[in-house]
Amino acid sequence: MRGLILDEADGRVVASVREIAGGELPALPVRVRVIYSTLNFKDAMVVTGLGRIVRSYPHVPGVDLVGEVLEDESGSCKPGDLVVVTGFRMGEATWGGYAEEARVKPEWIVPLADGLSARQAMAIGTAGLTAMLALHSITDAGVAPGETPLLVTGASGGVGSIAVAIAHARGFAVAASTGKSNEHEYLRSLGANEIIDRSEFSESPSKPLEPARWCAAIEAVGGATLAKVISGTAANGVIASVGNASGNEFCASVLPFLLRGVRIHGIDSVQASLGARRRAWDDLSELLDARLLESITDEIGLDEVPDAAARILAGGVRGRLVVRVAGS
């Protein structure tokens, strides 16, 4: 089988597409023929060696995959089942989806949702799953659509694009934050009612409580942006924290929590329960229009992954990248 392999040489991570022997795959119960994977921000870090996320080489990256079950030693799946696997540190701690076959644990597997093709599932991928888990955390906490918009930061990225689309589909007015002036029409096509330049979030808030501008937020940036979002969230609002593109640390006041009842929910799509995953995939299959999903998706082959990974880290990718694995 062919796959994208990472090797370490002279302290550098080097990626190449080459043949892999079946015996090199992890000794896990379920063998899957991989059809598609995706390229996420975390994948880009792994492929380029940024952050030293992977500790053992050679390594096959790819934190997502969709494919056909070939065999299952555990008896949980049947040959021919179409399945989705995301998270559980696949592509990081174990080999992932950038090879024509993968071995995974049965408890990682979710059946491909009715109404979704294999390609559409990976156009959604971890990014869409994260966005849906974030929206569930907001609505389950009692925040409902109204006049005050829901804010999405990092809105032109993979998580942000889908977050804008599904929040709009759920009936929320959506304020989308981006630093890319050429993406305004794109975000409006996804359902954004208002565009906010990310420069408004570049510094920590000048006051502990700023005017309440959004009822909730799906926040993908972290750092000073998160602090600014907290100060501008309305009473009983919920901030779903999904990313740290701008940094891990932030400085904020406790007053929004004490005087407005603002809450922060951390979204961990890596270890989310299978029940939460199934609910999210079912809702995603209903909420996302197929034509809209296609409009935010580009497809690449395995040999294009290293260059695309560098573009993602440089902020040069809009929407979602699907990686064609079968026959790549």
C-alpha cells in the first residue's frame, strides 16, 4: 500500500510518499481501506514537525479518515461497513489516515452518517465535528437564537467556516471575525450577517466589561482574542473555546463571570464520547447543504500534503482540504 511517511533526519522531519508493508501498521483490531482523509491545522503541525507532537518515527499522519472495513478481529464491525474515525490521538500517538490502509480500535469508529458521502464526511472532518460539538455546548446551555448575534472567530478557517454555516442553519444571526478582507463575500455566502475585522480583538480589553455584543461565541483563536470575547459576551452567554491559533494564554477579568454569568466551555473533540460524536454527525448531515459544503472544500493528493501543510500554518488556506488517499 502507499502512504505518506514522516521520517526524522538530522533533527528535521521529512515527508515522502512511498510503499508501506502491511506488517508496519499498528497491531489494532480493525483494518480499514482508507478512501479519504483531511488536512487540519494539527496535521500541518505534525507533517512539518512543528511542536514536536509526534515522538516516534517513521510515522503516518492524518487525524481523520473515512473508509471501508476490511476485517475486524473484535467482531464489532462487518466487512464492507463504511466508517468514520476522528480523534483519539490517531495520526499523532498512532499511525493515521494518510495511507491506503489503517488499523484502528473499534471504540474509535462511528458509522458514516446517512446522507453523507465519504468525501463529504472528510470535507466536514474533525473541523466540522468540533464546530458542531461547540454549537451543541452553546444550545444545550440554554442559549437560543435571537437578535444578538453569535460570534465566530477565525471564521474563514476550517472550524470557523463550518461554524458559521451551522450556526446560521440553526437560526442564529452570525457575526464572523476575520483578518482577510478578501473573504467577506465568502463568509456572507456561508450565512454571516456581520463581518468584524480581527484587529478589534488584537489587544486585551480596556475594560473588564465591554458592551454586550454577542450572545455566545465559537472561539478558535485564543490569546488576547479570547479575553476580548469574554468582555463583550452578553448575560448568561457561552463561549465555546475550540482553538489557540493566537496563543495559549490570555489575561481577563472575573467580572464577566460574576456580573453577567458568562461561561467558557472547552471543546475536546479528540476524546469526545461516541454518543456525542454520533449526535454531532447526524446533525451535521442535516444542517450542511451539500452545495455549500462543496463550495468550501478543495481536494488534494497525498503528494500535495507537505506544501498544503505549510500554507495552512501560514494562514493561506480557506475552508477545508480533503486528502484523496485511495489511488492517490
